[in-house]
Amino acid sequence: MSSKSKGLKGRISALTAALALSTLALTGCAPGEVVEDRGELNIQLSWIKNAEFSGAYFAVENGYYTEAGFSKVNLIAGPAATEAEVLSGNALVGIANPISTAPVILNEDAPLKIIGTTYQKNPFTILSLKDKANIATIDDLIGKRIGVQAGPNETLFDALLKANGIDASKVTKVPVQYDPAPLVNGEVDGFLAYVTNESFVVEDQGYEVTNLLFADNGLPFVTESFVVTQDSIDNNREALKAFLKATIRGWKDAIADPDGGADLAINNYGKDLNLNAAKEYYQSKTQNEILVQTEETQANGLFTISDEMIALNLATLKSAGYTITADQLFDMSLLKEVYEENPDLKG
């Protein structure tokens, strides 16, 4: 072989090696491991781009979705009819909760499943002003004007009444948006809210507040749950597992750096929303401590839903008038496989 041929061969070998190394750097794969090009990933969020989704922000920023094979990630802001967006194929994964998903499955024969959950405990509350209505017990709802947002939140509020045996005619449901101003202005006595969001906003304005937590009053259920179609489970299983793995990694970062998660919401993903910085820092820290992490997640990993918690959710749904089985609503097999294949993700 001529020296010229040897030189050309060497340059080709060097180029091949460089390309291999750059591929490894991009995907985070072990040598010899090939990651499928999964195309774009659409995730339908349940709310605006605030600190609530800091784990997903970290997963994007730190390249975990890219390493999982997704060429681009679209975090689609809510609120939206999440189940409809997933059913239509507009999103591979939607973020919702069992109370909103179960009726769609039962009433529309929709092929949907929950495959994991971010929040082990739901943060829904009826927010009131302590020096006004002061709704501290479930019976305090009777005769009150309660601001309720249309869509999934209306389903939630109706379920709260049913679960506690309160006749809906004894409570005045007032249509509102998500801004708690109607509560502060005295247009309503109570306001359906998140204890980590609107509750803080109102308190930050100088008002003493009272929270009637759904979780402590007949509706203990998980939320910020990942909803997918049965077709995706059957035919796009590896993409769903890749999503779960990348998002777990993102949430581990969010737990380790709650202020960083808030910063991403304030300065990047929710930059155009003029978010309340104090609220975002509070929410990012508080949700990690009381909603995302529990003894269950410490033992079995983030997003897990134990058999006991599933049973509790089904009982909650039944008390709200929705009888559904675990197999109809949940499929935890994908997450189980993710942790079996990646035991380092636990803890």
C-alpha cells in the first residue's frame, strides 16, 4: 500500500473515531449502544410554564431528552383538555390526574392509562380569607359562593361535594378564571386553588388565608400524572420508557436544586408571564418536600404509585361517583421496567 493510501486510510479512521465519540457525547450512550431517533416529543402540561414543571425544564436543559433519542421537546402550556390532546395524537404524554381522566375513560370509552405521577399527594384546596368566610371544614362550604374554573377543576369540585355527601344545590358555584382576584375582591367566598400556588399569591398580598385541602377531606389522590394512550403503550413503549427515564433524571435535578428550577421558570420557560418570583421559589421548594417526595418514592423511585395508593385513588373515585378498576386506569409496568433496567435512578 502506498504512503498516500495509508494516509487517506488513517484520516478516514480518525474521522470515524471522532464521529463515534461525538455521537457518544451527544447521546450519553455506552459504546456500542444505539439510541433510536424518536423524533419530536410533545408533552401537554396541565398549567402555565411555572415552577410546577421544573423537572421537565431540567431534563431539557441538561440534555436528558436528547440522550433519550428525542430530536426536539415541545412543552405545551396548559390549562387544556389534556385527555383530548393525548387522544388526538397532539401529545405523546399529557399531565392530568385520576379525577379528570377516569370520567373520560368511563364515559367515552377512551383508551387512556396513567403510567406514573409526579405528585404523590394532590395540592388542591378551597382557599378562603380567614377574616371573611374562613372555610375551615367541609360543612363550611354550605351556603357559600365558590369560584370554580371550567373544565377539569369543575369535575374536581363536583367530586369533592359528592365524596362528602353535600348536595350541589347548597353551594353556589361561580365561574372564574385562575386569577384569585375574585376572592380578594369579595366576589366569591372560596376559590378552588393550589396550596402551592394561588394560596401563596393571596397570602403574599398580605391576607391571612384558610385552606380546605381536598386530600384531607375525602379526595386523597395523586396528580400531575402522566396520561398516555393504550396504543402508545402497545406500539411506542420504548419511547414512553425513554420519556420516563429522562424526566426522572430531570426531577432528581429539580429536587437537588429547587432554586434553579424556579430560575428556569422565571427567566426562561415562563419569562413572558411575569411570574411572581417569591411564589416560584416557594412552590419549587415546597412541592419537592410535601408532594413529589414521600417514603414511597424514597424506597421505590420517583413517579411510582404503590398498590395501596392505587386502591386509595380508586376508593376516592368511587366516593365521587366513578367506579373504575386499577387495570382500566393505571399501567405501572413501564415504570417498573425503567427502574429494573436503571436501578441507579432510585433514591
